Amino acid sequence: MAAEGGSMVPEDSRKESKSEDAEQETRWHAKRRAQGSAHREVRNEADSGTHGEPQRATESAEGQEPREEARPPEYEMLQGILGRSSRMRRLLKLITKIASTDSSVLIVGESGTGKELVARAIHYESRRALRAFVPVNCAAIPETLFESELFGYVRGAFTGATGTKKGLFEQADGGTLFLDEIAEMPPAIQVKLLRALQEKEVRRIGDTAAIMLDVRLIAATNRDVRKALQAGQLREDLYYRLNVFQIELPPLRERRDDIPLLARYFLERYSRRLGKKVTGFSREAQLFLLHHDYPGNVRELENAVERAVALADGEIITGKELPAEMTQRKMLRAPAEVLIGYSVDWTLEQLEREHIRAVLDKHEGNVSKTALALGVSRSTLWRKMRQYGLNREP
């Protein structure tokens, strides 16, 4: 992924021209953080012990202004991972703690949730940051080549071995080896991997001497770990060796608070890359983005925004530029007047009306189910519907 959570960007995102984007992205983050810290509030000292009246904000001996404290930042960022939701903020704190250790890590999550990005964050936040990070897609290596790819070989080890080759373990010495889709690794190779982890050494094919290595291993899978263990796709002993720390990445549909942040990030990235002046999303487009279920997770969101920027004729992306799977189903499920999005300028009555309307649509006009979902009686709901002009046939 490229940021790339909240929070998060797919692990197999297209290669970027980093020299071109790095400075622009740094400015983007600086701007967004400045927005989050622009508002300040005076910090009140503790309440007085006698009557519970708050004391005035303290001043320095020189009579300076009361001390001020910045509000929490609008979002968190760590090694290219963005997150605004509480779940992503907790995840970023966990990554920082794990990075300070040398223990093995198992990352689980659906495709497109950013497993490789998390692995890179752990590496670059650790003491190994200046050494190699070696990513390996286990699903892409033929079974017959697994051993030679991981452990290397010496000249004459087999037909065609005309020289000595370092394996991926040796390439990662002092750094981190990331094995993506670990459940795709053949069981026979899992046994040898387990031994390498236990003994902290490898032996090239055809060699008699072992090579001591200092490698941190991070593995990932998009499979259900319990089912993989039961099916024998993942050895139980290897699982427990890897699972010192387990990080579960939530799908994008479970952290919708991060969608606007990620969408804005991708919008600005592809506007720069494609040389276009696209500045935002219409309310309709925002609603489509927020309510899509994203089976492809952050990767799908990134692709959708890239497509929309490329197709946009003006400065604002509308629903017409988004993929059909994001818009057609929503149009069938929600009337056009609902597609206006939430506004901080609404009154409480407007907010209540639109919420009742949305829940009615969710339950296809069923008053009993809607009343139950809203936690009110049927008579109260009918009264509100008449008040807001939402009358439907009983």
C-alpha cells in the first residue's frame, strides 16, 4: 500500500516517483497538522478544594499570558500510515511499541488493508531502520524454488548452480525479512523456516557450514488463521513462533472515519501526478465514498479516486466520475434528496429529519423496525414523520 489506514494504503500499490512526491507529501502533512493545532484553548488549573470553583489560568511570575495547550491533532501519521479513527490511533501506538523490540510479528487482515505498509513502519521505527527491509510474496514463489530463494545455494549444489547466491535471509541480515502470505508457503519449507528462527542460522543448499544471522521476521496473511491451522496450511509450531505480537488490521468499512482523510490524500496525490487542478468532492460523491463497503479496502479507495481525478472535467469530483459499483447500488437504495451529506450548518430539527429518513430507507419504510432501531415508540415515530413530512403508507 502507499498511504498511504487510516487510516491505511494497500501493500502492492504502484511504484511511485518518490523524489517527485516526497517534498509535496511532507508539505501536505504539515498543512493538515497545522489545521489541527491552529485552535488553542486556555488550560484551567485544578478546581479549588474548598468550594469547587475553578481557579484562573495560571500566569508566570513575569505576568505573561495564561498557558495554552494545543488540541489533539486532526489525525495521526506514522511512516506513511494515516489514521483519524480511534482504532487506527491505537494501532499506530501499538506499532511504535512493537518496533522497540526484536520479537517476531504476525499481521493479519484482508487484502488491501496495508499489511506491508505496517511491516515497513515497524522496521523503519526500529533500531534496524538503516539496514535492509526485504519483502517476499510467498504466493509468488514456485514451490520448487522456495528453499533456494530463502536460504541461497553454493556453486554446484544442483544443475544450473553455476555460482554462489545469497538467500533472502542473508540479504536481510541486520534488518527485517517480511514474509507476506505466509500460509501459502509449503509445509516442508515451513519446517526449515522454523529451524532458522530457532537457531538464528541458515545453511545454503549444498553447503556444510551454517551462517549465523541477525534477522527480525515479520509475517502476514489474509487468511483466517484458525482455519489455516485446522486445514494444515500453517504449521502450529511456526504459528506460535511467529505470533509473539499479532496485529489485526481492520477493513476500511470498519473505520469509516478514515475515509475522508484518505480520499483527500489520494485526491491531492493524483491531482499533482496527473497535472490537474481537482480540489474536492461534491456532497453526492462524499456520500458515495462514505457508504461504500470497500471489499478491496484502501486499495479500492485509492483506485477509485485516481480514476475520478483522471475523468474529472472541473475542479470538483462528482458521482459521475466514481466507479459504477460505488454509485448504482446507493442510487437504488436512497432517494436523490438524501444525497446531500451532513452539514454543521444544520439545525437539530434538520439533523433529526434526515436521520429518521435514512433509517426509514434502511428498513425499506417499515415503521416498526425503524422505531425499534431509533429506540422510540411507533406513535412517537408517526408523530415525527408527520412533523417532518415523511408520511408513508401504514
